[in-house]
Amino acid sequence: MLRVIRSMAELPFGKLMEIYVQSNRELGQKWPRESETRRIALAEQEVYAYLRQCFFTRPGSRYFIWEEQGKPVSALRCESYADGVLLTGLETAPDQRGKGYATALLKAVLLHLEPEKVYVHIHRENRSSQAVHLRCGFEKIKTGARLLDGSYSGAYDTYLIKL
């Protein structure tokens, strides 16, 4: 079932962090001298601050969460971008992968969005994310990506679907 979150107050942050545990481990590598538990806690604090101070302050920003039996299992963010919207942070909880939740979430989100251009930046090495997006109708339109902060990254490719 799709759940749409429009504010920090609605966000089940602790449950969301269970989905993003792998990403937070990777983000936590910025603090190599800390214990793994502390690195993950610091990463979660950084994500919380970004969501509260940046993401939810932008008009039209939404978090989409896919739930199974009342438990969040997959999530992604949506915000204004160029001449459409950008989907970011698609992830499924590690113990729930391979069950089709990311695809179900992405398809439900696409039905929820207004007719517009929907972009996604996918890391060139992330084959599973590429497969999910291609399966849902996205097409690669550009090598490289102009990120939300205006910087350019050659490690990501830009994909588009027109609704």
C-alpha cells in the first residue's frame, strides 16, 4: 500500500531508517574513527537534518513509502526538478529485497503524479535500480546528471519517463 508523506511531522523516521540502513552504513564511512553504531547514528542525524531543513521546506516535496502488512518496506523521495520532478532515494529494506516492492512502489508513485516529466539519476554501477526503472518505463536520456545542488556528476546517468 502506498503512503504519501508531505511533512516531517507525518514521517515515521525510525521506520524509514530501517529501510535505509545500508545507505546509512555507507554514509557513515565519513566518520572512520567512530564505531559502526555511532557512524550509523551520525548518518541518521545528517539525513534527519536534510529532510527537516531542506527537503520538506521545498514546495511539492513528498516522501512515498510502500507498506506491506503495515510495515514500511520501500521508500523514495519526489521533488521539483528542471521541467518536471525528480525521484531520489529509492531503496528497499535489505531483508525485503527481491520481492518486487521497489517496482510496486515506483509504479504506484507514477500513477500518483500529475502528468509531467519524471526524472531519476541512477549511479552507473547500480544495476538493480536501473532494471527497476527500465521495467517501469524510464529511458536513459543522458550520460551524467545535473544534481539538485546544481553540481554535475559523471557517476550517475539521467533517466526520464513522460507521464
